[in-house]
Amino acid sequence: MSNAATAGYGTVAGATSATTTSPTATPTSSVTPRPWREFLDVSALSRPYSYDDAMIRVRRNLNYFRFNYAVVTLLIVFLSLLWHPLSMIVFLLLFVAWYYFYFSRLGPLVILNQTFDDRTVICVLGLVTVVALVSTHVGVNVLVSLIIAVLLVGLHAAFRVTEDLFLDEESRLVSVVGAQPLRTNYTPI
């Protein structure tokens, strides 16, 4: 008898499970578009109590609304290029790359058996976009639009309340299950 594993009916011999990960792989999260109503909810804006509170909000909101902030930034850059047709064509070609590598994928990006984190993908795509647009001689427009985008994103991230945001289903479950029991006026019998 051979020691080779036999495949059952309907399976491919030698196939591995898609859920197994190598121990060297970095943890990644898929890009999740958050609802625009939640992103633009005016009732969820409030002034942070301190600088530390603002920085905590910025970190949480940048992580939670990463997709939305990327779209807003790209829209601001696009609007700055309206009177530069060559730059707009370059930007639209780059937007195809953004769509393929960032917005439309469901899992982590894997190129040549190398898994890339969402932050790495955003940084590389952002750098390629800026360099390509600056090479079309609209450097000042790109710089001003990026400054405006960083200001708007930073203000939204600092003023957006984070208590109602859940990064994943586990934290939502922990917040419900692990919560303190409600205190009522009833006395135990």
C-alpha cells in the first residue's frame, strides 16, 4: 500500500484548504466599505475632551472608515484635476489599479506568494498615484488637494465619536455578552 493520501469523491488530490495560513503571514483584514450614512452621520460628531481622546478617535476611525477615507481622498484629487485632461487620463488609469488592487478585492492581496497588508497596499498605491500625477506637471494641484484631503479626513476622524463602531463581529459580541448586567431597582427574592 502507498502512503499517499487518497482524495474523496468531489475533491482534488493535493488541494489544500483556503483557510490555512502560514505562520509567517501577517494578519490582514479585507477592505470593508462602511455605509455612507454611518460615515456622514452628523449626530455622531462631537468635540473630543482632550488631545489623547482625539488621537484615539483618529486611530479608530482611520482603521474603521479606511475605505471611505480613501474614496474621499481620491475624489478630492480628481476634482483638482478637472482642468488638466492629460492628468485626468493618468488618474483614471490609476483609479483602475486602485479599484483592482484595493476596492474590489475580498481578501488579502497576494502577489508571488507574498501577502500584503491593506496599509501597505494603500501606501504603495498612494505613492504611485502621487508620483504619476506629479510627473504630468500638476504637482501643486496634487499637493494642495492632498493637504485639503488630510485636513478633512483628520477633522472627521477626530470629531467622529467611536463608541458605536465595531471593527469586527467578535468585538460586537464581546461588547454585548461581556457587558455589565443592567442594574435595576428590583431586589432578588
